[in-house]
Amino acid sequence: MLNQFVTPDLQPAAPEIFLLIMSCVILFADLVVGQVQRWMMSALTIITLVGAAVLTYVTMDGQVVLTFSNMFVDDLLSDFLKLVLYVAVIAVVIYSRSYLVARNLEKAEFYLLVLFSTLGMMVMISAAHFLTLYLGLELLSLSLYALVAIDRDSARSTEAAMKYFVLGALASGLLLYGMSMVYGATGTLEIGAVAQAIYHGDANKTILVFGLVFLVAGIAFKLGAVPFHMWVPDVYHGAPTAITLFIASAPKLAAFAMTLRLLVYGLFELADQWQLMLMMLAVLSIALGNLAAIAQTNLKRMLAYSGISHMGFMLLAMMSGVVGGQADPFGTLNAYSSALYYSVAYVLMSLGSFGMILLLSRAGHEAEMIEDFKGLNKRNPWFAAVMMVLMFSMAGIPFFIGFFAKFSVLLAAVKAGYVGIAVFAVMMSLVGAFYYLRVVKIMYFDAPVDTAPIEAPLDMRVLLSLNGLAVAVFGLFPDSIMMLCTTTLVRSL
């Protein structure tokens, strides 16, 4: 007897449907206005993201709703991450526009690929099924490959896109192979059903552990964790800075959601297995990221290695949720909320840091070398102060959001009994402070190489100022975001 088709509830997926429809509208608008009204593309993109944010907020009731045959979930975690995602992508669009215009790269393709990437991230965030997760991941990945190569006249960008594509395809294959092994062991692709099968002992443990290894490898690549970090510095350096800004910020939220959905929602009973893997990834990422960043003279490569170390801290929080194979409700919640808090803080700091590079870049000049920031205080004291706040925050210096993000992660690690790893992470953070403070030193104590006035659109200058102030203010009042992250997980786990 054939199963009767059940019409899915479309309301939980309303933001995704709206974004997809508006992407088609933007594509049609580009055919109509062409090169004449190029500003309309960015305006429509921002309107689309604001509309998706309104729909997400309106449908946010704190209930866990499954639809599309239990393949798509709408809960408080997905709503929160999507709202942060919209803010991040709107910031990317505003920061990038003057840079793209100066290089004749402001095309409808950029905005469409950014929106399709955002759609992929939204699907990943709401995935309750391996297939949904993989579809979202591939939509995100393929869009990013194209974005990296958007400057077709640049050999460096083309090379970076090719490296990213080849290594990304390998990582996707690892992830897919891991999913197939988990399916073979449990007989289901639903993340919740996988958890139930393992809990009731209905899964083949040997095949499951092999599948887990491949899944963790795929997750590590998407996060850019050591030893799957090879693509990060080359792609950050080779891509146009506007694309680097996008890759370094918003996708981290989707990667965090993927990590949480797979390991905590689906494979929590195997925590004693994946904890050891995350421990190795975290320690290696924190060590290599901070040590390699010291030798960099290119600010984009420095921030790439810095990002690797930051993802190590996020994984340190993820591995601290279970102690001795047992889940303490308070400790587990504290660890995962710290990981969520760290992801949001890193996205905020990353947006500001790459936004500053875009601010100093102009037609014919890429301000991506550390020496390009020499004497910035003499050229513009306000933006020198904004960059100083961002560097202090990334270094974990009190009292900025980066300090409390690291502090909450270290506290979770100590409570879980990983005192030695926490001490190691603190020592590596002290090493990392060197290359952040070097940027501050050359801004305030070196003579400027370039005395040209800093010209940027008003919206970019205002947003960059707000970004820097947010890093400072949320550092002074960290409890509000931390409570929001905790409440989000309480209502979603």
C-alpha cells in the first residue's frame, strides 16, 4: 500500500521560502535594470535579509516544530542563529559595496551567491535529517567556491578557488561517507531517530564509531580546525577581501549548528568517543593557529591563523559538555552555551576586523598588509580606536566580548576536569596576544606610510563604528548574551 502524501507545514520554513523567492526577484531585476541601477541589487539584498529576519522573529514561539517528514526543525536555537546570521550578512553587504564598486566586481552574481550561501546556512541550522544537512552544506559550499573566484582576472583568486573546491569536495565526501556508515549502523537518517537507536542499543557500535570518525573529519574541515586547516590561509589570502569577510564570519554559525546537531543531538551517547577527537582538534588548532600567526606579515593570513585558534577554543567548549561519560545537566548546558556564545562573539569580532581592512582599501590598493595600518591614529584616531578594541578583544584582553568568551570556555573546561588543557590554552593566548598587540603598536607608534584620507560611504563608517562599540559594550555587559545563549539551548535541547 502506497503511503499517502502529507502536505508539509510551510510556516517553519517561511524565511527560507521568502529568501528563495526574493533571490529570483533580484535575478529578474538585474535583467531589467542591468548596469544602470546597480545599487538596487544591494538594496534588494538587504530588504530580503530584513524580511527574512521579520519572518523568523514573527514565527519564533519557542516551540520545537518538525516539518517536511521530520527533516526540518524550527526551534529557538535555529531562530537565534538565523537572526545573528542575517545581521552578519547585512554587515557583509554594507562593508563590501564600496570595495566591489572600486574593482568593478559589484555584479548581481555576488548578491545572488551571497543569498544562496545564506539559504544554505539557514537549511544547515534547521536540519533535523542527514540529507537536509548535506543539501544545505553543499548549497553553501558551491556558492562559496564561486564567490572566491568572482574576480576572474585574478590568478590568485582562481588558484584559491581551485584549492578550496578540491579540498572542499574531499571533505564533503568524508562527511557523506560518515553519514552513510551511521545510516548502515542505525537504519535511519533522522538525527533524532539515530540518537534513539543508539540509546536503545539497536545500532552496530563498530560501524558507528567508524562513521563518527568521518563525520568529525568533515566537521573539522568546515570549521578550519587542525589538521584540516590547509585551505584557510590560502583561501583567506587569495579571495577578494569582501569574500574573505563573508567566509570568515557567517559560515562559522552554520558550522557550529552542524557540530551541535550531529554530535549532541544525534551522537550524544558516543560522547566518550568524540570527546577525544575534539580534544586533539582543539589542542592542535589553538597551538598551530597562534604560533603560525606570529610569522605573518599579511593581515588576512594572520587573521586566518587566528581564526583557526578561535575555532580550537569553540571545540574546547564542545568537548567539555560531558565528564567521565556522564552528562551533568548544569555543566553540559554551561559548556554548550559557552560554545554558542564564543561563536557569536567571534563572528562579531571577525566582521569588524575584516571591515577595517575594507575601510582602508581603495581602488588599486589592497590594505591587507600589517604595515598598511602604520600611523592609522594620525590619519583617523576614531577608526584606530575601533581597530584597537577589535584586536584587544580577539587577544582576550579585559573587558571586551572576546575576554568573556574565552573566560566562559576556560571555566567550562576547568569544571569538566580539563585543567591542564585550560592552562595550555591560556599560555597559547598569551602567545597570540603578541601578534594582535603588534597591530596596535604600529597604528599608534609608527609613522604613516600612506597619508591619503580615509574615504568610505557613511553607512559603512557608521556600521563599523557600531561594530566596534558592540564589541566593547557586550564586553562590559556579557551576561545578557550569555543568558540568551543559555535560554536558547534550554528550550532547544
